[in-house]
Amino acid sequence: MSALVPVCVNGAAGRMGRLLTAGVLGHDQLQLAAATERAGHPNLGGDVGHLCGKWHAGVALETPSPDVLERARVVIDFSLPEGTRVLVDALGGQALVVGTTGLEGADRQRLREYAERAPVVLASNFSTGVNLLLGLVKRAARLLPDYDVEIVEMHHRHKRDAPSGTALSLGRAVAIGRGQSLDALAVHGREGLVGARPDREIGFHALRGGDVAGEHTVYLAGPGERLQLGHLATSREAFAGGALRAAVWLADQPPGLYSMQDVLGLD
């Protein structure tokens, strides 16, 4: 790919948005075409380059609208569920990278429908390490079908959804590895006299505090031993780097719904 790919970062005033915008500005294959944020955000109208610790005169935060988004070939969205809904309504066929967490079934259905006319990468986590972990967990669950599975995750105190999207993806990897349904087996926390643990249960536990970027551990506990598979993110740069890699890859893909596994060639 010779020409720079014009990119719009949606949710550009947020923690991930600022990091993504800075990453696009310094990327050798991407070009910042627009930076959008919801109306009423306290940083709306500020200079994006300044927010990122860089000077990039002339690019200011704007609300996502068709005329703004048409400047871009790829849109990267790490906003909130309500921000993603507004964005999808305004899109006009641009490729879309979505890292927004807490999306409900109806939101995911709208993304599947949009993917019928444009390429979309939807992932709960964009780090290379986590996506490798998903494959390891699936294999371990398949090879250890009788081991009890518990998934523990910790994130910063500002995270709004629980359990994290990555924890749920790890749970799905367990269920897929065993040919089971996560919805039928998931248990979120325990309290009181709950009785003995059912054989097939997949437990989730969410911790919140401080500035933790993301920590996930999958426990597979059997007779006389316990296997721990985990990932620790020390910085959001791991997620931003993966999202930018996805944007470059997605620019040349046909319409369809893709995962980070597709981007990395892990499937």
C-alpha cells in the first residue's frame, strides 16, 4: 500500500482516543483525516494534537456526521456504546474498526448489518498477546475437559462494564473448545450458600481499582494441579498498536465482519 490511508478517530477526546490519534499522527501508513467526539464532551473544540501532547494545527474535534466522516477511508471507534450507535448512523460505507466495550446484542446486530456493505473489525481486545491467549485457552479447555474454569479480570476504577469484553471472549474460547454454550454455563461472582460447584460452570470475577490497563487470568483447576493462563497489559499502547494494525489491514478488505484473529492471521 503506497498512499497513506486517511483515518478518522471517533471518541478522540477519551483516554484511548487520544492515544489512537497520537498513533495515527506518527504512523507511516496512516493519515489523520478527522477526529470526532460526541456533542457536549468537555474537550470538544480543543486541538487534538494538543490533547495528544503534539501540535497538529488545523485538526479540531468535531461531532461525527456524514460530511466529516467522508474524509476518511477507515474509522477507528473506541468510544462508548451510545457513541458507536451515533457513529454507525452517520457512516457512509467507510471501513470500521470497533474497540468499544459494553456493546449489547442490538448494537452488535447493527454492526453485522453494516458489515454487509463495508469491512468491519470488531474485537473485545486488540492486543496481540490477548489474541494469542484466546487460542491457547481454547486448546487447553479442549484438552482438559474435566477441569474447573474460573476467569478473573482487573481494570482501572473508571471502567463501566463488567465483566470485561476480553473476559467474556476468554469464556467463549473455553466454551468453543468444549463444544458448549457460554450463556448456559456462565456464573458471575458468588455470594452466600451456593452449594458445590457444578462440573461445567465457567466462573467470572471482576476487580476494579487504580489505573490498571487490563489483567486477565484463566484458571483451569483439576485434581492435584492448576493451570493458569494470563495476560497483563502494562499500557494501553498495546491496544492502540493493534487497532492501528487493524486499520491498515482493513483498508484493503471486502465487506464483512472480521476479528483481530483475522487481522493477525491466527485462524
